[in-house]
Amino acid sequence: MELFASPMSCSLASHITALEAGLPVKVRFIENKKTDDGGDYYQISAHGYVPALKLDDGRILNEGPSVLQYLADAAPKAGLAPAWGTVERYQLIDTLNYLSTELHKRIFYNVFNPKSADATREAARALFEPTFDYLAKKLGTGDYLVGSSFTVADAYLVVMLNWAVFLKVDLAKWPVIAAYHQKHLKRPAVVKAMGVEMAERQRRAA
Ligand SMILES: N[C@@H](CCC(=O)N[C@@H](CS)C(=O)NCC(=O)O)C(=O)O
């Protein structure tokens, strides 16, 4: 399988998941909508978005939640997603949908987008507080968003907490979230994936 990614973007969650799962996934960074061999990335992803996962038979998945679940299901022993047919699986889907729509697109997209009007960016920033209040409550005293072990939902949230830190959101206001972030940043797969992606960013900045 090949994972098309952009360093430190939402595709990092899929990169982390591939490593957690121990799957032989080749990570291919895109830049300016070009693949690493100079190809047109729009041929892979109609919207030019990452992540995109090219399966061994050539078919492509192009939405974070489906890519994450496909990778998790390819290595069930890693326990990165509850089994299909269980209520826990629907809780995972519930959570991925929340992260994708309410946090990723409703908040971060509008804050990061250079084309956002000031009022749009401010309105999006104002949503951090109620959203992180909700997530802190959801985590409770636990270390995981769903069930009692690390799932793909945690991989996704860790990536967005990195963005929150980058945007100088003071996570100390939510000690549960700050502790959750620090704990998961130490996971070997997270360290490894972030090391590779930071190196790629530095290479581009040089
Ligand atoms: N609906 C897609 C959106 C993915 C997405 O927004 N990816 C961003 C990076 S985090 C991207 O590729 N942005 C490039 C662009 O907007 O041109 C998903 O949930 O996976």
C-alpha cells in the first residue's frame, strides 16, 4: 500500500496508524500537488487532499476516517479499531466523524485557511473552548477516546493537538487534554512518524 501524505498534516494520523499496525505502507509525500515522482496529485485525489491510500490493487481511499479504519482493519491484532458489529465500532465512527467535521473542518480549517475572513477565523477560534471542554469531559479520567486502548481516533486527535499547540492554544486550561497529548506523543509510532515528517518539513525549509 502507498500512503500519500503532507508532512505534519492530518495524514500524519494515517502514518502513525500504519506504524502502530506494523503494515508495509510506503509513505509518499506530496508537494504543490505533485507526487514524489513528479506526477499530478489530482490524478490520485480529485480534491488534491491528503491522506490518500492506494491499495495494492490500485484502488484509492481518500477520506481520513476510511483510510484510518482500513489500515486498522488490515492489522486487527494491533487493536486500533473495535471489531465490526460491536457498539464500540460505532462509537469509533461517531468519534472520527466528530473529529473530522467539528474539529478539523469547522475549527482548524477556518483558522489555518489564509483565505478566511478575520471574522470567520475569530469565530472558529472561539470554538476551541467549548470543543476542548467537550473532549476533556469525553476523556474523563481515561487516556483514550474510545474504549480502553489506543485507537485510530487517538491518532487523529494527537495530530490536531499538535496543531493546537502550533496555534498557541493553551492546553494547560484542560489538564486532561494536555496530559493525554504528552502521553501519546511518547508512543514509539508517534515519535517515529513525527520524526520522519519533521525531517521532511526541515528539508523543504532549507
Ligand atoms: N475530507 C478530507 C479532508 C482532508 C484535508 O483537509 N486534508 C488537508 C490536509 S490536513 C489537505 O490536503 N489540504 C490541502 C488543500 O486544502 O489543498 C478528509 O477528511 O480526509
